[in-house]
Amino acid sequence: MVVAEGPTEYILYTQNDHGDLAGQFAAHWGNETFSPLRPRGSMVLVAEAHDNGWWYWDVNPAVDDQGIPITFRKTPRNDLASFVTKGIESLLELDLYAGLIASMHHAGLPQQRYGTMEAVPQRHDEHTRKFLAEREPFNQELVERVGRMEQYAGANSRDYIWFNYRMMQVFDRMSLFFCCNYDLGNLAAPESGRLDDRESGRAFYGSVIKPTPVQFGVDDGELRLRVVEKNKLLIDPYPFDEAPLKVSVRGRVIPRRSYNGQEEFRDVYRSRRRETFEYALIPK
């Protein structure tokens, strides 16, 4: 669950809704400047479904001992490893390449996205260490297996898989920019030391997406997002195949307060209809 904190309300996005938004970005990625995705089907699939295992948590979300909704960065590590693994396995059944990128994605998250996002603290708890001890050898074996598969020819070298791993981070971070920040016009600074900014993700998922792959074999660049109206954002440089690109994400709005236990919180959450938040992305 991604929890965006407003002055008087929370917007709660399930991880699958966050993934749906990431998939919209992937489905329209590529133009004269930015290379189209390869393999396209696999990459659009993993962008949309990379967090599908979170369903097991989000279908029955929880509050902490203070009655505050638990956001994704504070989800108990023992639960996280279990349902993330289920999600990776289900994706591998559909598409090995997509499953590989998802598996690398989740292995990279507690390791500063494999060094591509150094502002995020690394995780060293016992559940994370156990998860990585199982996941990393599996990923290396799968890289070798995918590298021998003709259906992924042209995109299955180690370098290209690494390129696509970084692409996945862009789609994920762009979606989290919209989902973590209640007010896109009033963002937390990346260097914010406030605990709530860091625990909610606001301090990490800001308006600069770096590194951003541009073309395979070319140095990565960065994307900068700037709010020009409440629901309209300028992106520079512009990476999509149409302009404006109209995207949307669904979430539930609940009062910002301390809830008296899981039953009350879940009742309020489930009684709220899903609202659709729409955005238009435009070039400079």
C-alpha cells in the first residue's frame, strides 16, 4: 500500500494500482530520442505487474500500533519477503524475461536499487538478508537461461538485461512520484531528514528521475518533472510516443486520523469508493 499524506486525509493506492500507472508509462515509452522497449511485451508486462504479489497484503491492509495506515516502506519484512516471492513466481509463469526483471527489481530495492538510488538507506535486517541469499543466485541462473532463449534475442545479453533493469526503475519511480506525493506542487526536498518524509517515500520519489536510460550503449540521462497546473506536468526531456500523454491512477481517500484497530480501519477503507486521479504529461 502506498499512503500519500495530506493535511486532513490520506490517499491510499494499492501496489497493483501503482503498477497499473507504471505500465501506462511503459506502454508509451519511446520516440526519436528514447529507444522503444525491447522486448516490448515483456517490459510492459513487468512494469504493470512487478508488484502483483502485494495483493496478499493490500487486500487486507493494516495500521500500526498508533493506528496509522502502514505504507509500503514500513511493511513488516517477514511478510514482505513471502508475498513478493509469490508475485515473482506468478510472473515467471507468464513470461521469463518479465519475471527476471521483477526478481532483479525486488532484489535491488533493499540495496539502493543496485546503487542507482544512493539516497535510500540499505536494509540489513535478517528477513532481507535471507531473501537476498535466495534471490541473487536464482537471478544469476535466470540471466543465463534467458540469455540462451531465441525469443529474447537482441535483448538478452547481460548488458541489455541491466539496461532494462534500469528502465524498470524509471517506470517504478515515476509512478511512485505521483502516488507518494499528496501535493505535487509542494514536494519534499531529496535531502529532507524528516522521518515522515523518508518513511513515506516523499523524500526519495521526487521530480528528478536519475539515471534514465536513453539508448542502449549511450550514457544514461535524467528526467525532470515540473507541475504547470494541478494535473498537468511538463517532462524534460520528453520520453513518450504521444503528447500529451494522459494517464490515471485509482486510489481511496480516507480521513487522516488515528484508527482504533484493524477492524475500524479496514471498514473505513473498504467503504470508500476508488477515485480516479488523472494527469496530462506534456513536453517542454
